Amino acid sequence: MFLFGQSKRNDSQSLRSGTVERVTSRMFAIPSDPGLITDPEDARSRFHDTDELTFGTSAVPPFSVTYKGTEYEFSVADVEFSVEEDDPSLASLNQEELAAALRATHALGVELMFADNNMDSYHLQIKLLHMYIPGIVALFDTNAHRVHPGRWVQLTAESRVAPSPDYMITIHAVNDSEGGTGSVWLHTHGLTRCGTIELEILGADEENWQELGNSLNQIAHRLIGDNRFIDEMEPKLVGRTGDGRDIVVTWQRSEWSFRDFPEDIVGGPSDRDDEHSMNMGVIYLYAREEDQLEGKITPITEWADSLSENTVFFKTTSETRRMKALAQERVGWLKRLYRELPDKQIIIKIGLKPDPEFGFDEDQYEYIWFESDELREDGFTASLTQDAFYVKGMVEGVQRECGYDEIVDWRVFTSDETFSPDNIHKYIGRQG
């Protein structure tokens, strides 16, 4: 995609901690004005202090910037660019953006080494790109092999709330092209810039790979969201299945995991190139509490059926706060969708205070979805979509008067799309 040096991976250190040497995070963007590339102005002059960013005095790269009390160094790049029309990563672009990407021969980029807070680092890099390249048409995240439309870049850069971890990583699914085993290999891209291994699932199949891919995505979010990765074989509670079983995950380095699967499985040793041969770990489960003591691990594929039925993956406290802050920041979009979309269903997540006898801390809430048919300027009436566990009398169908300041998250469903605070750029793209 880019004719530019790729980040080198290093597996010389022990993988037991799940941590590896961070690689540089590289993002490139196509500006709406090609003149920014063919006749670029001095790069440093495009960066200026804001109430969030304070830049150092160096006039040549690497430049420095302080964000949320942490100093970062970054560099800029003017690189040759090419992309094929059938590249699946372009699916997020509309027709106008796609045409611009296919015409482009050069792009401008920002390179950054993440600090300890992964999401702050990721958000900062997008802010820098937005400042450096006015009028971005499309952003290419080379670490995650992912493309984002310029409308998403603008919304994200101008927000004080980091985007969902969904945007920072990608799950790739590789199947048996010759139809032999029918297995599917799932693996992440984008985690090594966080200083952690990439995660994978071996042994998925054509019926369960999508649900297992979602599970892998949620597990990755949880592990990097704590900004501290788990050790090899260390248990981590990440959720609960619909039939009431705790989902306790761990990982094992890939080269030790091949013995647990058929030799001809997709994703086996013969399918590995340099990029996929180091710094990777296969996700497993501890199916029972005693398995943790015995070191007995179970491939997550054995729980595929359970994971497809009403599974709940837990959110970190920081992710819950992030979701609430973004839902509040973009509540105006919720009201706009209510006014402009003729046929829709609106559900809104509210935090309910548990009853005292359950012993929750003062700052803990039970988060539950309500459905609302009418949004007023001063609030809305909503009906519970399910029973609350820890609030007496709050059962499915009960109505409640709610204020917009109580909103933790929201969804607007239409026949062909679901809109949320994190993907409202899709509505902007649809509106042209």
C-alpha cells in the first residue's frame, strides 16, 4: 500500500509477560488539496499550540508535543502512495473518497511512538494528522491495515473523547482457499504499537468465525484497555456467557499452541510469513476454576456455541467513562437522528443506582438499556428493555422519565444501518 519502510518486529525477549518492544505507529492521509503535497509548506509551521497540545521549539523533526501531561516525539513524512480498487480496507470510504484515494500518488503522514496510555496516544496521533493535513479525504493506519474516512478523522480530532478501541485494531479472518479443512484463522493487527503481542484464534470454522471474531475483538479491548497485559497462562475474567459461565481467558505463544490443533489447520506453521511468525499468542479459556491451578487450558473454539448466545463482555472503568463522555458530547446527534430519520428504533443506556442492600460502592451503577419513542428538548420517557438485577421494581416494560445527562450510550437502528456515538460519521457520509 505504502512504499515506505515497515516497522520491524522483535521477538528476542521472552514473551511470558505478553509485552514486546513497541513499534512505531504510522498513519498516512490523503489531503483534499494535492498542492499540500506537491508544494508543501514548512511542516513545523502547521503545528500550533492549543488548549490541549503544547509543541516544543524544534524546527526540524523529530518534533515534540505535550498532551495530557505526557511528552511525545513525532515525525512527519511525504511518501509515495498506491492502492488497489479491490482492497477490502477501502470499504469505509464513500464513492467520492474512494475516487480520491485511487487517484492519489502521494500521501502525508505522522509517525509516533505510543506512551503508556494506548488510547490517549492513538487519539493524539489523529489530532496531529488533522492539524498537519487540512481537509483529509482518507486516513490509512498501516499498523492496523485499516482505512478511515476524513469525516471520521475530523470528528475524532475535534473531540475531547478518545474513539472506541474498535478503530485501533483490526481482526483479519483467513480461510482455507482450497476448501480443505474449512477452518478459519482469526488474528489481530495494531497491538504491537501498544507494546503487546498480537492475539489470535486457531480452529474457527465457517459457521462460528464471526462470533469468535467479535469475541477476539472484545478480549483484545479488555486486555489493552487496562494498559497492562496479562502474563502467559495468567487468568483474566473478561465476561459471562448467556448460560451463566464466566469467561476466563489466557493466552499461549503460537509456536507452543500448534500441537493442540491439526497439522493442516489454517494459520499453522506453513501459513506464517515474517509478519505473522513472532510476537503472537493464541487465546484459550480456563473452563473451570480448578483448571487454573492445574494449568489446563481449553481452546476458545470449544465454547463457540455459548459465546453466540447473549454473551456479555465486561468493560473497563475507563472504557465505560469514555463511552459516557462521548454519548454526552454527541447527544445533539441523537436528537438530530430522531428528527431526520423517518423509520427508526432508539435505545438509550442509563446508569441506575443499585439498591443499598446489594452493597455496591457509591460510584457504581447498573447499566441497562431503555427504548424511547419520543425525545423532548427537556428529556424523554423510556421503557426498560429488560429486568434490572439490582434495582427493585425496575422490570421490563416499566417506564421512566430520563434526562439527557443520565445517558451512558445510545443506538439508533434503521433498516440498513445502526448509528451510535462512535460511528456517527456514517450518517454524515450518507448525507453527502
